[in-house]
Amino acid sequence: MTSVRTRFAPSPTGYLHLGGLRTALFTYLYARKHGGKFILRIEDTDQEREVPGAVQLIYDSLRAAGLEYDEGPDVGGDYGPYIQTQRKDTYLPYAMQLVESGHAYPCFCTREELEERRAAAAARGETFKYDKHCLGIPRQEALRRMQSGEPYVIRQNIPAEGIASFDDLLFGHIEAECSTLDDNVLIKQDGLPTYNFANVIDDHLMGITHVTRGTEYLSSAPKYNLLYEAFGWTPPVYIHLPVVMKDATRKLSKRYGDPSFEDLLSMGYLRDAIINFIALLGWSPGNDREFFSKEELIEAFDEKGLNKSPAIFNMDKLTWFNAEYIRRLSPEEYLELATPWFDRALGGRGIDYCRLAELMQGRTEVFNRVPDMVRFLAEMPGYENELYVNKKQKSTLESSLDALKFMLPVLEEVKPWQETALHDTVMQAIAEAGRKNGPVLWPLRIAISGQASTPGGAIEIAYLLGREETLARIRAAIERLTAALQTA
Ligand code: GLU
């Protein structure tokens, strides 16, 4: 039995979008599941679409995603080179072999001539299909013109009638009437192959046993199979994966501002959460289980769980996954990941990040939300006095002013400014004064944070703020409430 070889074959046209990442992941999982090899091939024969730096970005993204490839341009392997432009000379001899056998032919039609015929077809209300004009040129004459330096392309000679078909692991037996298929260009004027040709040649030469790619290639796969037949090669097993949609009407796309994998990472989504979430786009383990590490995915992955219908990318669901993954981090891991985000709002303030991290971990859904959640520690935000009024805590403007005046001298006496000392002193004072916690701690929290919802309560915030800042904020709040009640 030959061992499984799968490939991820991106074109270097920009960031790794999430549909691409999903394809890469399933390709990787399939190989790992079957103890096979996962190969990276760069498909850069459409040089006009190539974006500088995109190849490096593919390497970086796959590594960042944890999808290590066994063979590829920057890791080597026995079937290289793995960049199609570096294989440039590989393709023409194969195309010529097809010309010899009549499965392909050179075409000398100029762009202008083709445009004219396309326009004429459009005027008749037909979609243009190459009319096999150059198929009529006698072989010897065609070869002579090729050798004389006249520009040409090589086209696939699709039979005028009959059926082209292939079998897909997910979509079953797919057929197309040959009469509906176009004589695609296999070799372009610049000598480079088109995707339509290169994918077949390279998948064969690289010993690829399973081709996994998006359903956008379902309709051209019958043509590729005709090429395999023409060469007498065994076609690979095909698995066409359903597209990833933003919603019922459109594909996920960077053009509409949908995030790429890199975007998600820089927003503070965790790699493992993204991978876990992406794995469930178009695949299900067959039960309710939602959480999988990469190793568990390899274990559980089964092509029977693939779904034919388009998968919807739900950002809220991803965020939910991310929050769960953040909750499962160890405190040390959380602290390390959160520190740069704390720095954005609090850098240089001397705040106890360790304690802040403990208070924030359970409240963090995505790291890029962290700076806004902790900024109040650096700077007292503006707020409405209405915040002091809270029925449940039995707090009014008057009771708040009274509580803050009561708290100020108590806090002035706390030494050292540590959380337990703060806690014990404040609680004892409240108890001794025969007061209730709510009407004291609620206004204290508002006075020193300016917000109703905070990581930790009044005591924790006071501790994080430090003595001077806490007392200054309370004094300011007393002034402000006194003024408000005088004018009322
Ligand atoms: N280069 C193609 C793309 O980026 C890959 C298709 C395939 O995997 O065959 O869409």
C-alpha cells in the first residue's frame, strides 16, 4: 500500500485567509491521521497576482498555526523544487507529449482575435468557448511556427463529445458533458503552465495521493481527470472542501474586511482556539464534543465527518472558544500573554500585573479588549453620578457621599497598603460602624474606578491603584458629590 501524501498548494496572493487555513488544516490532519506526509507547494505561475512577501507569509503562517510540513520550499524534500516557477522547465515536455498524442495543441490566436470572437459570442448571447480554431493547423506547420518564435499557447484538446468525470470522496461521482468544457490553456505565452496544467503534473510527479482543496475546483476537476487519462496516470483521491462563508450570501473574504489568520492572531485570539474553531468549519466529530487539541484532532479526524454544505464563520463563536481557551491557561501563561496588552494601557505605572492578571483571566475574551478594560487604573475615566445610585446595593447619592466620607479616614490609616490589610481594615470598620457592605463598597468602587463593572471589587482596585491614587480619587469624588447635592 502506498502511503498517504497530501499537499497544501496556496498561491502567494496575500494573507492566509481562514478558508485557506481550514484547507491547510484538513490537509494536514488527513496526512497525520494516516501516518502520511504533508507537503507545501507554492503555486506561483500566475505571476501577475503574486504579492511580494506572500511566500514568506505562507511559511510563517503555517508555522504559527502549528501545521508543520514534511516537505516544502524551505524545508526541502525528495520531490522538489516545491515552487512552481522553479519547476518552469518541467511542464513543456509534458505538454508536448500531449500535443504528440493529440490531447493538446498549440494555439496562435492573438489576444485581439480572441477578444473579437468573445465579443461576437456575447452579442449572440452565448458564452465564449475557444472554438478550436488552431486545432485545424497541420501538426508539422504548427511545430514549425512554434520553433520560428511565433507566440503561442498550448491548449487542452477536450473531446467534442462524451463525458468527463471523476470521483470525489465527499461529493461522489461527478460528471460533465465534454461539449460544455473549454479548451483551457495549459502552457501560457510566457512558457509557464496555468494552474490547470501545473496542478496535475505536480500532483503526479510529487506522488500526491489525496488532493484536498476548495469546492471552487469541483467543476474543473473533470478536465484534470482527462489529463490524467491522456497520460495514463492514476488520478489522486479528491476531497473538495466546502467554502467558508461569512453568511448565507457571501464567501469569507479579506476584501470585505473579514479577518485573516494573521489578523486574528494580532487581535489576541489564541492559536489553539482558532485551530479548534476552524476544524469545526465543515467537519464534525459525530458527537457533541467541541474542544480538541491538535493531537486530539488528528486522533478524531475522519473524512466521514466532512460536510458538503458551506460552513458559516461565526465570529462570536470563535470569541467564545477563545474565552474558554484563555480560561484554561495557567496563571503564568495568562500573565505572559496579557503583559503586552496591559502595557498598552498601563505601561510604566508600576501596577501589580500578577494580581491584575488573576482578576482579568476569567473576564478576558480576546486580548485586544484588555487595554480598554484596565485603562481606568491609569486614568480616572469620566462618569455620571447616576452610577452611584443602585437599588440592589441600597446606594443613593446621599448615602454614597456619607459612605465615602466614612471610608476616607479609614483608608488613610491602612498600613501597609496590601490587599489583606485593606480587606481586613475596611471590613472591620464597616462592621464596627454597624453599616452594611453594599452601601459602602458600591460607591467606593464607583469613586475609584468610574465604572460599574470592574475586574475585582473596590478592595482589589484600591490595592492595584496604590495608596495615593486611591485617596486622591476618593477626595475628588467627595467634592464632586458635595457639589452635586448642593445644587440639587
Ligand atoms: N493554488 C490554488 C489556490 O490557491 C490551490 C488549489 C489546489 O489546492 O489545487 O487556490
